[in-house]
Amino acid sequence: MNGATQSVMSVDQTEMERVSEGAQGNAQARSRWLRRLMTWHWISSALALFGMLLFAFTGITLNHAGQIPATPVVETVEARLPPELIESLSSRTDASPANLPGDLRRWLGKEGIGLGNAQPEWSDYELYVSLPRPGGDAWLSVDFESGELLYESTDRGWISYLNDLHKGRNTGTAWSWFIDLFAVLCIVFCLTGLGVLYLHARERISVWPITGLGVMVPLLLAILLVH
């Protein structure tokens, strides 16, 4: 009888040790995942911090764009090009080069007009350059017959500039790549945060109700109130 009792106790002890080892293994795996998620979470949050603040702020300014006063500042330059420069430009109309001639750029530089990488539009009688940019725009035209140059630049202020950065309007390739990279960082930030919530959900019963609320509020607003 004693032998049978000892055998049962030995089996129970072995089973308890197996359960204990399994629980310990699960705890260690959970701890490893938590450390990894926290590492990626803080790295992505640090990299995306400024971008998040920028896009959150401009989300408000875009939503209230009609209520934010803005007075565009318009600068106009009227000039007459030298005859030799006009002749040089008019001779290029057939070729319609993709870049502005260097002699024109140098002359405009003396007048305080910079055109960057603008693409010119050529016709038989006129050269036209469109210069869209964040927070404003500009354009330049040259009449080959009269030699008259007209340049107009409009600045709509820094709020408009930031709004255009938010939309990626006339911001160029580099900023477009930044927006894509920033979006990836935000996805990593959100998913790693969700992973951390999942690992802590057993100790915090309010995790999933609050997470569900964050999903349902915008979903219901979009379905019921957005038309």
C-alpha cells in the first residue's frame, strides 16, 4: 500500500514539475516577445515623433482651413529682356529644350528670380514656366515679340505651407518618399503597441473594451454620419 501511495505521489510530482516547466517556458517566451515589441515600439515612436506631431497639427488646420485667416502676399516683377537674349530664346522654340537656358537663368538670377528645376513650356511666341510649390505658387512668361518678362509669385503663409506638406502637394520626390516611410513607421508603431496590449491584457481587463471603442467610434461615425 505504501509502495502504491509513493508511486502515485511520484507521478503527481512529475506532472506538477512538467506543468511548472511549461508555465516557466511560457513566461520566458512572453517576456522575450514583450522586450522585442517594446524595443520596436520605442524605436518607431522616436523616429515618427516629429512627423506625428506635424501631421496631427496639420490635420486640425486642414479641418478648419476656412476658419483660419490668410492673406496671400503677391510679388510681381515686370522687366524687358535684352534683344540678344530674346533672339537666343526664340531660336530654341523648335527644339523646345526640357531645361531653361543657362543665359536666361543667369539674367534672372541678377533680377532675384530663382526657378530651381522648373520645366519650361515653349511656343512660337512665348516661353512659360509654371512654378508650383507648397504654400504658394509662381509663374513666369516671356513674350518673344516684345521681349517683356512677367513674373508673379504668391505666398499664402506658413499654415498653407504646412497643409501642403500634409497633402504632399507640389513637394517633390524626396518628401513623397518621406511620407511613405513615415506611414510604415506609424504602422510598426501601432502594431507593436497592439502586441504590447495583447501581452498585458490578462492583467488589465479594460484593454480590449477601450481598444474596441477606439475602433467602433470612427467606424460608426463614418457609417452613420458621413455622407
